Amino acid sequence: MTGITSEASSLPAMACLSGAAPLAPLTDEEKAKAQTIGGPSGEQWEPITPAPCEPELPRGASSLWVYRDAEGRPLCARFRKEREDGGKDILPLSYGRRVWTDSKGNRHDGTGWHWKQGRKPLPLYGLDKLAASTDVPVLLVEGEKTADAAGRLFPDYVVMTSQGGSKAAANNDWSPLAGRSVTIWPDNDDAGSGYADAVIAALEDAGAAVVRTVAVPDNLPPGWDLADDVPDDLTGGGETSDVDFLRPYLDQATPAVANVRMPHGYSMERGGLYFTEEQGGDLPPKKFWICIPFNVIAETRDVDGNGWGVLISWLDPDGRPHQWALPRRMVHGDGKDIAGELEDAGFGCAVSGTRFLRQFFSSVHTVRRLRCVDKSGWYHDNGNATFVLPNGVTVGAGRRDVVFQTTRMARGAEYGTGGTLADWQRDIAAYAVGNSRLAFSLSVAFCGPLLDLMGEQSGGFHIVGKSQSGKSTSLFAAGSVWGKGDRDGQVRSWRGTSNGTEGIASETSDTLLVLDEMGQANSREVGEITYMLANNSGKQRAGRNGEARARKSWRVLFLSTGEITLATKMGEAGQRPMAGQEVRLVNVQADAGAGMGLFENLHDMASPGDLADHIRRAARTSYGTASRAWLQALVLDRNEDEAALTDTIKQIVARFEEQALPDAAPVDGQVRSVVRRFGLVAAAGEMATAYGVLPWQRGEATRAALVCFRSWLDERGGTQAAEDRTAIEQVRLFIEEHGESRFTLLGGPDGDGDDSRSRTRDRAGYRRKVTTEGGAEKWEYLIFPAVWREVVCKGLDAKRAAQSLIAAGYLNSGRGGKASSFLKDPEHGKSVRVYTITDDIMGGDK
């Protein structure tokens, strides 16, 4: 119960009370946080957790139970107070600030321990023990006294309880039991059964992996609980200990079936799921064992009411919890796919029971409904944003209403966790400080969830450099943000088909896709894969009857490495990358220019190889925790004020653009697109730093992104459009290769005069030496229009190429601003059009 005593009787019970005299009034902010409760007029109560000191046993109390957090700090307490009529009261004790007016009209303001309820949701009893025993099953009982007694009876369990009875189950915070195996031992009365039913629903909502209930022996006295002795007539006068008598009931606890409507003939018992078949005549019914016991948590369907399925959970023979949202469409096969997936995860099933299991999954119904999704990333329901990881872990206010549904149970195994966040920060992230490529790669790893927030397209970064330069080390570090950072985990190979890459991209949506060694890719498909990844969707395919099948889709930033660039790889197949491909996958040189490959700062390591080896080892032991912490903070901010969050990101990106782009030079839209992507990476790194996930100083991520962006811009050769740059390079190459062999010299041997008698094979035009207004001599190359279109600008837009050269000052335009001008052909005496290219395109006189 939630009893509140008078202020006079509660004061002696206060430990570390910081004042009970009239003090300053509550501020507006404090009033907003405070809870107005029953009692004296104007009373205000503001709980403070964790408490700065331990509570003392209140006067007249017989027992005190302290609720602690995972670190063992006191959160609140409950105490037992005997009544004169022989009854008892269980009263709350919480630390906080209480403001009240006594009967004489005096106002009091005291901070300390009060006989008050804490802020909801209320913590569970035993959180410190739960945190210290991550792999130990949980036993849930009713009442603190019972929990202490059960802990002595069953030390191989973490024994816990909640505050209040069955009607108060919703007031407790059950989230710490997400993913845990929980057994409920109810008291032997109707209230105990009601408590168990309420807790089952709360645990399913919280995401407990497996929930079981103990069938309390009927021959125990009414109202009996684990704090009571077992009657002597049941233990043989003490020949059997209480533990020996009770243990089998705990071990044979069955999966909870509250809110589940079992199909006709099926029953979930201690031994598992059974089907009882009625027989005709006087024959007794036949009972078939189907499989081990399991929980039916909910039915599932997508936002459009399709994709129905069943969410189940169970324990394998080693006691590890498993969960699967099974699509109901699978029951209409022969059942082998279902049985195979289940057996692979320790779900024992009779070979002859496959048809019964299919029928059960097809017919079972639950009160609870969950939304199913088939890929990772952001989802929005009822105004709340939820993030779903590829392994089914969900983050956000609506996390218990969304479940990952797939025909494969092993999906997302690469997204596990190892070590702690502090381990990852110390062993991996700290070494990125002062190492631009490593810091940039880590920032890229945090950037995927920002794409949806900012409405940005997918894209990638390609770290290119010679063998043993540290390229793969950057991938291992980046991959460790989301899961195990090695080739058996996050780091995939470029060696695969475009169809296979579609599936990987869909599975990694809104996270990070890591592809190693572009040299292993199919040179004919690598360009198509790059386009596909950046375009957010796969190929459109037809079904069996010719109808269009649903395309896979995604949003993803991908990080790639290779000893060669995309252009070189495509060149192996005689292809040339389009400007869009080079913008979608931008090159960053692996060599940081400090003579240490990828690194600029060795952090006291003996050599670059030692640092690379250290990061590779650490990425296999400390991983996955950074993304969890990042998403927790990001989802919270998005749900609290998405507009403010996106505005913060926009400001960081805008500041990055100002720093990255030259002030005077014209900037093409392609370059602006790339600089925004680099800026978004900088924003991800800076925000992860602000959230305390990256252990860096402010500005580290921005500096790393700037260095890498300038590396790309220098290699690219400027801020003009890629098509313009390609046109200049292609014309320059043609003149370099054929400047003397395919251009007839006008004039004498030195290019002066009118002698044009020399013969040229496959002539592309003429060349001549001219004198500028300043007296300098230059060569001009005069190209015939047909040659310009069909040969020099092959594969290009010839008109755009001409305009690009005019803008760059390499092509002298004719009258009226036209790209070509007239020349009197010395052989035929007629005027012909030519494109006049100056030798400025060569970088000097030729």
C-alpha cells in the first residue's frame, strides 16, 4: 500500500535531513517537477534519485528494504510497520524535497528521507544483483521479505520483486528485465494468481526473453509464500529439506500463457507443447509430444495489416534465451524450414510433430499485437521514433511495439556486443585522436542514422592506398561501433554479385555497410553496385506470373577500401565511371602523409604495425556498445524535439561547408553534394562526442573530416563539375598523344609563314604558333568539328565539353560566343569551322 503518515511522526525517521524549517519557495522549474499529493494544503513533493545517503530504520518499523540501482546506490526504500491490531503496513520511503504547511500555518521545506512514494515508474528490488549477474536467470516473487527468503533458498537465481501488488504492476519499471529469462513464483492465493497475470503482461511488454510460471503445489496452505516454512507433513517431518521439496517445482516451471488463446487440443505443460487427439468409440485420447516448452508473446503484422506472424521465445539446452518472429506464411510449406530454423537454435521438436507445430502456429491467437518490420532503421508509430537494429534489438519509446520478422533466425548475428563502452573508448576510439583517417572512419560509422533525419541520400567513402598501409584497420575500427569488427562480423567483402549486395544493404539500412578490398569485385558489376547502393533501392524484378515484385530498399553510408579506385577497377572491363558514380563513392587517400601509412600519431606505440595490430585485436573483443549508447541518446533527442535536433545538425554541416570550400572559386553542385556528406560525417562525430560516446575533444571529428575532404578535393583537381574536369583531361590527353602526328603544321618548319605542304595521316586538324598581345608565343590546335564530336569527345557531350574548355580558358570561342570559329583551309582555300585549343591546356608551351 502507499501510506502517508503525518509530518510530525515522519520527522524522527529522517536520516541526513537537510532542514525542516521555513526556507525559500520552490522555483517554477521545481514546481513543474514536483508531485502534488494528498495531505496538508499546498504540499509539494519532489523525489531525488539516487539518494546521497543511506536511509535509517524509521521509528516503530520492524524491517527496512532498500531499493538500489545497478551501481548499488539507494533509490528508495520500503519498510514494515506493525499495527496495534496485529496487522502490518508496508510503507514507502524516498529521498527528496518536501514542502508543506503545518496545522499552525507554518511553512516547512525539508530535503531528506520522507515517508513518500518515489517518482514513477518505480524501480524493482534487486537491480544491483541483476547487474552483477548478467547470465543468471531471474526469479520474481511478491514482496521484499519473500524475495530475501527465496534468495537464500535458490542462490543460483537473481531474486527480485516489484513495488505494490497486481494492480500496481504498471507503476514499475520492468525494462531492466528485457532479454532476461524470468520465472514467476506466485503466492498461493487468488491475489498471487492475479499478481502473476499482471506481471506476465508487463514482462512481455518489457521484452523479457522467456517468462515461466511455477505451478504452486495444491497441498500448500492458502496464502503460503517462499518466506514460509513448508509444512512438516509435506517434508516427512523434516526428512526432506524445504529446498529439496520446492526445487522440482521451480525447475519444472512452464511458459506463461496469459493472454494467449490456445488452439483446440493443444496444451503447454511442464514437458512442452502437447496435442491431444480424440478417438472414436471407447478408445482413450492419444497425446502427442510436439516440442519443448516456449512462450507465445504476441501476434505480429505490418503497418498495412499484412505480413502476419507469431512472436515466440524459448530457452535452449544451455539456458540461453532465443526469440523469433515467425512469418505465418511459412506454415503453408512442408514445415521443414520452420523446424530446421528452430532446431538450429536449440528448440527441440519431434520429427513426427512438424505438422502439429505448423497447425499450432497457424491457429494460436493472442491479445497482444506488435508491428513487424523486415529491415533495420527508423520507424515511426504514434508520434514516436523507434530504431530497429538488424539483430532485432529496438531502441526508443515504441521499442516494445516493434519486432523484426524474418524467415531466418540467424539474421543480424554480426550486431552483437562485447566488452563495455569504456573498454571500446579506451582500446579503440582514444587512438583515433590525431589520426585523421581513423577518426574520420569512426565518424562515418555514426553517420548512418542521420540520413533519415536530414533527408539525405546514401553514399560512400573509398579509402584507397597500397597494401599494408592500414586501410583495413580503419574498417575494423568503424565496424566495431556496430558489432564485431572483423571479417567474420561487420567487415564484408566486395567480392559478390549485385543481387547479394542488395540483401546486405537492406539488412544494414540506417547503420553502416563496410566493404573491404574493391580489387576482388567483379569489374563489370562494381559500377552498377556503386550506383545501386547510393540510389537506395535494388533492381525491379518480376514474380512468377510476371507481376512486379517488391524491391529491396535502404538508406546507408558505406565505407570501402581498395588498392585501386573505382575508375581503375571499371577500366579493367573497358568501362569509364560516370560523374554520378564518382560523386556517390568518393576517394580518400589512406596515406596520411606522415610516413606512417594511415597514421599520424602512434600514441606511444612502437610502430604503425603495432598500433594497427592493437586496433584489430580490440575490435574483436570490444564492440557493439558504442552504437547502443549513440542510438539511446539520438532516439531520445529525436522524440523530445526533432526540429531542434535537425537544426543542430544543419548548423554543424553549414559551418563545415564554410571551412571546407574555397572562398573565391566557383563550386559545382556535385562538389556541394560531397561536401555536405563530409559535413554530415563531421556532425555525427561531434554529436557522438557531445553525447559522451566518443572520448574526444570538441572539434576532433570536424578536423578529421576537413583533412579527408581536402584530400579528395586535391585529387579531384578542383571544385568544377566532374564532367567538365573529364572533358579537359580527355582533350589534353588527345593532344598529348597526337599533337604532332595528327595535326598538320601551318607555315614553315617553325610554324610561321603559310607553308602547309606537309602531309598528315588521319588528320584531326591543324596546329600553328601564334604571338599573343604581350609578345609571348603559343601553340594553337585547330580541331575539325567531326573529329571533335566523334573522336576527341567520344563518350562525352561535345557541346558541354566545349563550354567547359571555354570556361577554363583553354578554348578560344568564335564570333557571337560560338564554340567554333572559322579558318581558311590552306589546301582547298575554303573557310572551315574549327575548335581552337590553346596550349594553356598543357600547363605550358609545347
